[in-house]
Amino acid sequence: MYQFRAKIGRLLTRSLLVLAGGAVGSLVRYLAALGINEHYDGRFPAATFLINVSGSFLIGLLLVLLDREDLFHPNLRPLLVTGFLGGYTTFSTFEWETFALGRSMPPLAVFYAVSSVLLGWLACWAGAFIARKV
């Protein structure tokens, strides 16, 4: 019975960490988009692009660093990766903006989609590379 209660306790703790991280990540995404859009008024969805690329960098960095069990508590992964970065990155927004951009400027939509995926992948790789050097 004790093991069952311990498992439920860990699940509840980690679920609350995902919830808290997601709330903070969503707020940071909202504030970042406001700040970026305050200085940029072009048609290219720069805020979503920059948020997704920076989120890709952070996931590469964090997953390598958090894989070192001796350095970090196991609850940091659900808090930071699943929660914070899940709330911070904006894939559904990215899909909608690509669709909307494609209706009026198809070449820019293709550029946005391809560059987001490629730079996101490179950012993820760079984050992982840096974390392995630390």
C-alpha cells in the first residue's frame, strides 16, 4: 500500500509541476510575443518564429543537462521541459500562421515553415552541443 501511495504522490507532484511550468511558459510566451511585436510590424510572424527557435535551443540544452541525474532533481524535467517549454513554444500558432500567410503570400509561407523547422533543429542541436561541453 505504501508503494502505491508513493507513486500517486510522485504523479501528483509531477503533474502540479507540469501545470505550474506550463502556466509560466505560456505567460513568458505571451509577454515575449508582445515585446517582439511592439518593435516589429511586418507580415512575417517574427514573434512565433523567435519563440520557437529559442524554445528549440532550450529543449536541446535542458534535456542534455537534465539527463545528468547526479546534478539535477528528477522533478526539473516535468517542470521545465514538459511544463515550461510546452507552454512556451507555439506549434499550433506556427501552423495557423503558416496557413494564413500561405493564403496571401505563399512563397513567404514556405520560407517561414522551412526556416522555422531548420533553424529550430539547428538551435536544438546547438543547445545539446553546449550542454555536453558544460
